[in-house]
Amino acid sequence: MEALRCGYQWASDRMHAFILQGMQDNAVAFARAGVTYYPYVEPAPGAARGLLQALAKNACCVVTDEFPCFFLPRMVAAAATRLEVLLEVVDGNGLMPIRSTDRLFLRAVDFRRALQKTLLPHLDDSPVGDPLRRYDLGVARVPKTVAQAWPRATESVLGAGPEALHALPIDHEVAPVAMRGGSKAASQRLRDFLDTRLVRYGDRSQPDANSASGLSPYLHFGHISPHEVFAAVVKQQQWSKEQVSEQQRGQRGWLGMDEPAEGFVDQFVTWRELGFNFTSRRDDYAEFDSLPEWARQTLAQHELDARPFTYSLDEFDQSQTHDALWNAAQRELRETGVMQNYLRMLWGKKVLHWTRSPREAIAILIELNNRYALDGRNPNSYSGIFWVFGRYDRPWGPRRDVFGAIRYMTSDSALRKLRLKGYLARWGADPGLFVT
């Protein structure tokens, strides 16, 4: 059973369409394997209440995914109290099981060292590639009472067309995007990345390089597994554990893959799973007080500093700042559901610079990111947002107004570092309008 609520925060045509496309692929895959798959799309808030209990009435146990972020932990905990059978939660979030360490890591370098000491044995315990290949238990029947009270989603709903989305009580102003959801699109995206873009991965900060993997939305919604991604990299690199260096304990060279692959795996495993480590151990991961003490202190000391500009949430949302590059990055996010990697960091830093307080900046960044980004509402979303304010970073000098010892970034600096002509032309910004 896969149910899609309509009352979750930031529910929109964009998010629903991407999820429904994944459900459509799931329906095809389970039908091919002869397994009953029951997709349910909630037509009104609260309509799904009771569905899980009804399906579990004659079950031995219920198995679900673990996801240590957004409303999911609360939902699973509530479900456990309502079921009369065992509820098993399976951690498929990354290569490193969340509970393989009881430590909260506050620096990527420390998490990387821990991974390099403990990850390899877990690679021998990866999931079966095609677990349903030998399934022969037959199709399960959904009770009539369940089918009547919670009708299975039709093909037209799973197709996520405009009419089906319009009938749902969700935000229709955030439109679907060209990027299609689902396991088929995810697998194709992975193949394209390994075949054509991985070799340029070291140049991914450049907007015109087109070298990022683009897998983040698919990983977020479970349309592709981190184990599947790593297995594909291993195959492409013809890698084995014998290539691991016992002496190398740094960011590069430990696995013995080529440099672009090493860089990708470091981002994909170290930085991605660092976020899961934090959200699984801190309930306040989305709050100002979760920042390191040095960051809270320096931001508090400079909270009353004069801002060069201040903007409201609506002005940020609609790309109505004085800075053409920032406006272009926000426009890309708003229209496509993704944002170029380097510019996402600049985007966050300038919201801190142009709001009345760090807490207001955090609230605005969370709202913009989670409303528009396909990979929003994810541990890595909060890692990226809170990195802007010092999480996983260190104090920087010289101290500046508003930022204090927080790392500082400007659009002028980005103009010098990056090849932005094509990016600005695409997103309708005028390169003559830049003001730091």
C-alpha cells in the first residue's frame, strides 16, 4: 500500500505530480511481479484515516520505510500506537545505517573519518537487486470494505494530469515541472550521469558545465536507492574493495576510484548521510538553536546591524530584489524545482544579508526551499540551509556586518568565479544590474 496525503505542508501540484509518477511506475513494476499494490490518493485532508488499521487487521506485521525528517517520524510513531500488530521500520536511507553510530557529527571531516573506518563491512550487506524476481505467493485480495471506503487510485489520477491535480485540495500555484518522477526516469538520469557527466563532476560549480547528477529529487522520494546508485558507480569504475587505500584518510583517494567518481561518492555518501545523522538525532534540526554555539553567538552580536536592503517573503519569492543573479537563481528554483549547486549557497547567504534577523532568514529559506524544491523537506535541505548560518562550518574572518564570523559570499565574487552568461540569458536576468 502506498498512500499520498493531501494535507501535508507544502502539498502542491508539483510535489503531487512527481510522487504520483513514482506511484505509476510502482504499479507497473508490482503488476509485472504478480504482487498486489494498492495506491491511494487522499481526496480531502483526513480521508485516509483508518486505512492502515483496516489493511493491517489480518496482517502478521506492517513494514514501512524510515525517514528521519519532515512529518514522517511523527506519522510512523502515531501509526505504531494504533496498530495491533508489530510495525517494523526499515532504514534504507543510505549506505551507512543510521544506527551504526550513536554519535552526532558536527563536522564533515569527522563523519568522513568515521565512514572510512566503518563503511566497508556494510557494503557487503546491500539489498537484493530484484527481490521480487522469485515471488510466487500470488495476488493478495484487498477486502471489499477497504476498497469501498478508500478506493484505489485510478490510472488517470496516477497519470497526474491537470484535471486530476486540479480536483485535489492542494496548492495549484506551484505547477508541475518538466522533470518527471518515478523509477524509470531516475534510472535513466543515473545512466546519463555516469555515461556523459561524471567525467566533468569536478566542474559542477559552473552553471554551464551540466555535470551534477540531478539525482537528489529521486533519492528524496525513494524513486532510486542509494545502494542502486553506488552499485552503478562501482560497475562503471570496475571497482572492488581491494582498491581501498589503508593509508588514505582524507577527502580524496580513499576508495581508489578515479577523481571524478571519488568526488561524487564523497558528496553522495559523506555530505548526504551527514544530514541524516543530524536529523535523526536532533528534533530541532530546523531551528536557530540547533546551530553551533559560535554561530549563534556571532549572529546574535550582529543581529541589530544595519542591512543594506531588506525584503519580504513575497519579494524574495517573486525574484524582486536588486540583485539580478539572486533573482535568476530564485526564478530557476520557482520554475524548475531545482537550483544550480553553487548558486544555492549564494542564494541562502544573501537572504541572511537582506532580512531583519537570522531567525527570519531561516524561516524564509525553509519556506522557499520546501515550497518549490523537489528535493526539499529532506535532511540535506536543512543541511544546506543551516550551512548558510554556520552548521558544519567554522568561524571566518574578517568579521563583517550582519554576518559576523559567518562565511560571507557576494554576487560580484560569483561573477568573477563562474561562467554565468548562459545562465543569466536563460533565466532572464540582466548582468548589468548586479549590486553586492
